[in-house]
Amino acid sequence: MSITQQGNTRVWFATLLLILLGLNLRPLLTSIGPLTQALQEASGMPYSSFSLLTTIPIMMIGILALFAGRMTRALGYRRGIAVGLLVLIGGLAIRAWPASTVTLLTSAVVGGFGIALLHIIIPELTKQQFRHRLGAMTGLWSAALMGGAALGAVLTPWLDAQFSSHSIALASWSVLAVMTLSLWLLPANRVPHADIPPRHELLKAFKFRRSWLLGAYFALVNAGYAGFIAWIAPFYGEFGWTTQQAGNLLALFSLVQVMGALILPTLSRSMDRRPWLALAVVTQMAGFAGLCWLPEQAPWLWSALCGFGLGGAFPLCIVMALDHIDDPVQSGRLVSFMQGIGFIFASIMPLVTGAFRDLSGEYQFGWAFHIVVGVAILLMTTRFSPAKYRSAFSVKR
């Protein structure tokens, strides 16, 4: 095999692994939604407490991202991904036990830690491996992430029917993580070395106003996703939808997210991502408006609009942060800080909509809140001019 053929094979294998890693990042969250009523009956958890099953993993991503530098220095890319997958397997396997408050919450904490570790490493590794195709490859990873969310939503009810067990259906997603870990550990997987400078030379993102602005922006961008996947299935369950129908709706949302994640970053070829981010935000606002005021008229359309907008905004936001700094390690620190702040605050959204549901007996207030959030995102989007990227981090680190 020629050197060129070997290089192409490595690129294809790295791309396959990137897709598989993305597929593993969301079934822990989306497999819960379609089985909400059954799991609540088994565990006795109220709506507000049940929302913790979505809130905890998202918050874990945020908290661990704030310690990304130490985690990456200690583990490196190859071992860090392996540990993340192993912990995720453990979190999913816990669900094989009968559903209870302790079992479900423990699974959320352990599995959330594994997902968080993967979230820290993947963006930095992607910039290392695919520097000249960063937008497209980040979009591909994000699309795989959202595809995994779709699979979690649509296949879990089917698995539940096949095994006649909620616990086995939820734990079955560990098989995908085991397969990914097996491929990751193969000698053919040539992972670049994490060439991380001494701690005193690493970007201290918390010292820069732009880092906090990006963190707040990322929080608002992901707020809609967290609220949607937590409550769309039980929302339409109150309209008489079956578990499978609600799961299919969540799957449609996730599949259209894939389209948004692939299309918008690819179209955004210049460093000015603002027009495409604005399009993504307006699209999701239209979807939330439909859920709020016309939920029964076109539920598939509203879910698709939310999916396309939220799907496109997520990778665009990550690429926009990576654009600020050329060095992969330093830009990885920035993205980790952004994810840390963003996911911590975004994790509150399921609790907000769950509290609205408990207090008012309906979900409309929660959907309307996401429209207001969209307005705030549009206003913040105007701040991210590429001409100011370098000056935003020009102070000596």
C-alpha cells in the first residue's frame, strides 16, 4: 500500500471513529423521553425530579469542561477517549437494574461523566486531525451526535417492546459504546499526541470578557435543545400520543438536526458565521412558537423547525469559538470553557420547564420562554465580528 493510500485509510478510519463517538453522546439522554410515563410510574419521581435525568448529564458536561486542561494533560487524547467510553458504558449498564430513583439518578451521574469527558476532548482532537476541514468535520461530528439522539428516541420504544423490559431497553445502548471502544483501541487508530504546553502557558479563558460572552451565548443556544428533548415526548403524550409516536417525533427532531448540522456549517465558508447563526435561531423560534400556540395543528413541522435551527446553531457556535485562536490546544481550552459555562446554565432548562409544568399544569410557558431566549441570542450574535477575534485575546497569556 502506497503512502498516499495509507494516509487516506487513516483519514477514513479517523472519520469513522469521529462519527461513532458522536453517535454515543446522546442516547443516554434521549432514550429516557419516550418511556417517561412508564419510568415515572416505576420510580415514583415527579416531573421536576424526573427532569434531573436530563439536567444532570448536561450539567456534568459543563462542570467537567471547566477542568478540561487538567483532564487532557492527565489522560491525553487516546486514553481520555477510552476512559470516557468506559465510564459511559458503566453508566448505561446501571440501567439494567429495575428502574428506581437511585438507579436512574446514579446512571445519569456516571454516564454524564463519561459524556462530559468525551465532549472535552473531541473538539480539540478534531482541530488537530482536520485543521483544513474544521467546519465540515465539526458539522459531521455534530450530525452524528444528533443522529445518536434520534436513534435513542426511536429505537428505545422498539427495544422496550422486544425485551418487554424498560431496564434492558435503556441498558442496550451500552452495546454501541462497547463497539466504539473496541475500534478505538485498535492499533490502526493513529491518534495524534496531545502536545500540551505547560500550565502557565495555557489560555486562561476566565480572564477574557470574550470567553464569558461565548459561554453565555452557548448556554442560550443549547437551552432550547435541553428543554425540547426533556419534555416534547411527555408534552404530546398529554394529547393522547403513544410512546412510539412520541419517540418518532423526537427522532424526527433529531434527524432534521442532522440536516442543520451538516448544511449550515458547510454553507458557512467564511469566518463570519453570524448570518447563518441568525437563520438557525429564527428557524427554531418559529418552531417553539408553533409548539406554544398551535401544538396540534402541525406537530411534525414545529419539531422539524426546532431541529433544523438547534442543529445548525450548535456546530456553528463551536466553530466560531475555534475560529478565535489558531492554535488547536489553546482554542480547545476556549471551547472547553465555553462548553463549561454554557452547559451548566443550559442544564437548568429542563428544570425550568418542569417547574412550569408542575405549577401551571401545562407546557406553554416553557415553550414561550424559549422564544424570548431566541431574541436574546439574535441580539448577542451581532457582537461576534471576525475582525475582533484576535484582539479579543490579544493580552499576553
